[in-house]
Amino acid sequence: MAELGFHWPSLLVYLVNFSILLALLYIVGYKPILRMLNDRTERISNSLKEAEQVRSDSEASKEAMREELDQARQEGQVLISQAKELGARYRDEERQKAQEEAKVFLKRARKDIERERDTAIEEVRQHFAGLALAAAERIIERSLDKQSHMEVIEETLQQSSRIMGDN
């Protein structure tokens, strides 16, 4: 081998040096690098698990919010329908009150009209009675012939129409 340029004692020293260097690198470099890579792999795995957990929590929160929003919409619809119902009931009650007030007003107005009519009829009766008495007095003052009767009636009617026209 010496012919090939190999020197056995040097080769043996090189092999021992290489083995020592390899053992030192294995102890000093390889184990810490493997430990660091394992730690990094574990951190990445944990991060992925946490990300998956956060995503599932986010989905659950999103679903819960969606359900709460749907429930709030339903409650809002219920409140709107209740408000419409209350508004309709209030409107009906107010309409009923207005109709009752109108009935009371009409009843009162009819009573007032009837009273005024009765008063007017009574006044006409009293006036007519006065006219009849005046006509009777004139008839009695005059003779009782038919011509005088007719004249007194005509005269009384003319006076009453003048009196009624003045009022």
C-alpha cells in the first residue's frame, strides 16, 4: 500500500482523529441539533394543535353567535308583532271611545233639539192661544153675524203674520 501512497500509521492517526472528531461532533453538535429539531417539531405540532383548537373554538363561537342572532331576530319579530297588536288594540279602543262619545253627544244633541222643539211648540201654542183669545174678544165685542166673524178672523191672521214676521 505504500506504493499507492498510503502510509498506515498516518492513516490510522487520521482515522483516530476522524473518529474523535466525529464523536465530539456527535456529542456537541448532533445531539443538540436533534434536540433542537425535536423541540421545534414539538412546538410546530403544538402550534398546529392550538391553531386547530382556536379554529374549532372560533367555529363554535361563530355558530353560537349565529344562533343568538337568530334568536334575537325571532324575539325582535315577536316584539314587533306584539307592538302591532297593542297598536291595533289601542286604535280599536280609541275608536270605541270616540264612537261612545259621539253617541253620547248625539243623544245630548237630540235631547237639546227635542227640548228646543217642545219649547218652540209651547211658545207657538201660547201665542196661538193669545191670538185665539184676542179673536174671541173681538168677536164678542162685535155682533155675531157671519160677515163680522170672517173679518175678525182675517184681521187676527194678518196681525199674527205681522207679529210672526217681526220676530
